[in-house]
Amino acid sequence: MKNRSGGLVYSTEQGKMCPECRNPVDQCTCGQPSRPAGDGVVRVSRETKGRKGKGVTLITGIPLDDKELKAFAKVLKAKCGTGGTIKDGVVEIQGDHRDLLVPLLQQKGWTVKKAGG
């Protein structure tokens, strides 16, 4: 068992505190795996592998943290009018929407490339 010196668990100014990193709970970085930094290029590709022939559009390399990525993916799904998910920092949107998504991503100021076929 680790010997801990204890820590602040609540602050009247900031609310609940993480005992590990001693940051406020909403800013805690203990349990969040950090994604490796990419090469600065957002790639949009289409994939059908393992989906019984159904295609999905994959967006990789978006330089946002998990909370911002989730909110941004919701906006993209609404623009496409379809569902999707986020897996390991990769946004998956149902259907082939590459032509619609590339300009939307470029408006954010990111370098965007179509990848794959």
C-alpha cells in the first residue's frame, strides 16, 4: 500500500479536489490518457472494414482535448444529419461524408487531407 500524506479533497473556492494531482475535479488530468501529438494534419478517410459493408467516415488528428472533441463531433454529426461516435480520439461518422466535412474542418483553420480511397 502506498504511503500518502493526504491531500486537500474540498476547497470552498474551487469545490471538490482530486487527491492525486490536487487540481479541481473538472481540471483533473490523472485518469485521462494523453493522446500523442500528431503531425498537425487532420485526415478524413472512409472505411468499411469490419462493418459488414457499411461505410463510415473517419476523422483523425483533430487537435482538441476529449471534452472539446466530443462537442465538435456532435456538431459534425448534426451537419451530416447522421450518427457517429468517438473512439480513441478518432471521430467516426456514419456514411460517406468526406466532401461535406473537408470544408467544415478547413474553416477551423486546420490543414485537412483526404486519406485513403
